[in-house]
Amino acid sequence: MLAVYRILINIVFILSPIIILIRILKQKEDLIRFREKLCFFSKKRGNGKIIWFHGASVGEIKSIIPILEKLEKNKKIKKLLVTSNTLSSSKILHQFKFKKVIHQFFPIDTNFLSLKFIKFWKPSCVFFVDSEIWPNMFINLKKNHIPINLINGRITKKTFNNWSLFPSFSKKFFSKFNLCLASSNQSKKLLKKLGAKKVFFFGNLKFSETEKVNFKINDNLKKNLTSRKIWCASSTHDTEEIICGKVHVKLKKKYKSLLTIIIPRHVERVNTIISELSKFGLKVQKFSSNEKVIFKDTDIYLVDAYGINKSFYNYCQIVFLGGSLINHGGQNPLEAARFGCNILHGPSISNFSDIYKFLKKHNMSKKIVNFQNMHWALNKNFLKKDNTKNIRRKISIIGQNILKKTYNEINALIKNEI
């Protein structure tokens, strides 16, 4: 199994110049920093011990921001290395202006590059987030006696079934974890079956939130948002914006001041989105246009920037979470729920099924399956009593408890390494 993986990942490495070039053209790679994925590091290590966190993309990085904030206050910790795979996640992290955090892109997981990465950074311990499992890196960390931990670990049934095809390999692999903090009871059970030993479940870390507000909208925008009937479609994917546009057209017949805020998952798609929505005669205004106001005739306010979703959630009573009307598995609804938003989602929510179960149980979310459902649900929410304060309170209490338990466990491990 490992031999096959190494052949495949080496093929990826050989093709990496072409892959990276395509991603640069699609604005998914940094023109200079992409070299970090080949272990040409842009930052110096310096002296002292380093604690390393790795999360794949935006969601994983956002989930550990509250942990990083607490660790930054620890005077014994000199440096925190954070790696991720995507350009968008690096932009999110940059907004927080951490003093001790160094961000680098995760290297291609060949045996050679993983060894080079470990030799350069020499981490004292590592925390992988969510479902990030890289065989060569794991094996080489273990060879160098560096403790490997998994936080907010997520194992789906599909992932479990794939690993179960190679029981001896998976047991050998998952037993390498020093500690696993699962994101759900199901993940806890599946991690144990795969060979992980020390596994705990405190709750999903994505229920917690950062102490910092990294973006504030100006007074004019605030006035525009509070004076109009608004709703938000967040983390949308291809085709979902078209559905939202159609819904806007129909709702506007009843709500003349209607404003639809669309925050696409991938901002490089904005020009395509504008082109599609213009076919319905909709007036689209981009956030990046830097206008100080939202014009009266604007139908769609397109937020083409990363990490500022919460600034708009603060003024919305209802949010549709994308990646759920297509076969993608959904996007994390908790950031919107923390701001008291009622959540709409499609049927494809396998990535966050436990979170959506919680939201449904507490009457915070509603499943829709098509254009008609979305129109009906939005109209119903516009007419009902505002329940945002109650939702905020429930999510906040749960999040604070999960964060406290998770941080205490992580901090106890770090104390042994610094």
C-alpha cells in the first residue's frame, strides 16, 4: 500500500510544475510562495522550539484560530508554525496579524520533501487538523520521534471504508497518533476501529470562535444593510448563484428593497458569476469596487474577498450555505449560526452532518432541495419573529465549553515539549 502511494505521489511531484502553473493561472497559487510546496522556504526558522499546526484549507485554519490566539499569550511559546495547502487559507491567517505565527504552504508529500521539511523546521510536536493524513510526513515524523496529534479529527464512513480495505496498514498508521480529539462521536468510534488509541470527543472545535474581529464595515454600508430587506448566500459554488439570482427576481416582486449578498467559496469566479446574474437583469455590485455605499438599485452585493463573512452575517437573519445544492457535501454553517442566522441548506451536507443534526434539533436550520423551496423558506423567514439572539446564546455556550476542553488538552501536551 505504501509503495503504491509513493509511486503515485512521485508522479504528482514530477507533474507539479504543470499543475502549479495551471493553478497560478486560475489564481489558486501565490506567484512567489508556491515554491514553499517544494521546500524552498520563504521564512527563516530562527532559534527556539516550534509547535506545528497543519490544516488543509479555510475551514480547518479558521477552526484553530481561537487556539492560536490563546497560545500566542503563552510566554513560554516562542513560535507557532502553521501550514496549509491553499492560497485562500493563507490570506485568512494573514488577516489576524499574529506575532508568533509563521505560515508556510505544506510540501508535496514525497519522502524526500517531507524529510527536508522536518529537518529544516524541527518541530517539537505537531497537530494535524480535521482529516489531514499524509503518509510520508507521518512516517518521517515518527522516525524523528516527533509526537503526532490529531485535533477536531473527522473520519466519514466513506473514508473509513477506504482505510478498512487495508486493515494492517491503517492500524499501523493510525496507531502513530499520540492523541486524537475527534469532531464527533462517530469519528471517535471510527478512529478507534482504525487503530487510534487515545481518542476523546469534546465537541466540534468549529463551534468556537475567535476573540478578534478582523474586519469592520463602514457606517455607510452598515446603514445600507439595516435599511433594506437582506439575506445572504455564503460559500456558494458553481450553479448555486444562478438559483439565488432566480430567487431574488421572484422575491423582489414582494420585497422592493430586497438585497441579496452572495459570498462565493472561490472569489476567482466573480466575473463568471456577474455574467450569469446579469442575464436575469440583475444589478451586481462588487465589494472590491471599494464604493462606500451600496447603491439603491443594487440587487446583488458580491463579496469577492476572503475572511469577512462574519461582518455580513451580523446583519442577516437568514443565510443559505452553499456546496449543498450540488454534490459537494456542504460547507460549515457554524460561523453563520454563531451570529444568530437561521440556516438554509441543500440535501448534500455529508461533510457537516453532525453539525446540521444539532442545528435541526434546535430549530436553527431548514433543508431545501430546489428553487421553489428556497423561495418559500426565505419568504417564511422574512415574516417570522427575529430569533437571532437565542441562536447566538446557544452556540456561544457550547463553543466556549468545547474550546476550553480542547485548549486544556493541547496545552498539557505542549508543556511536555517546551
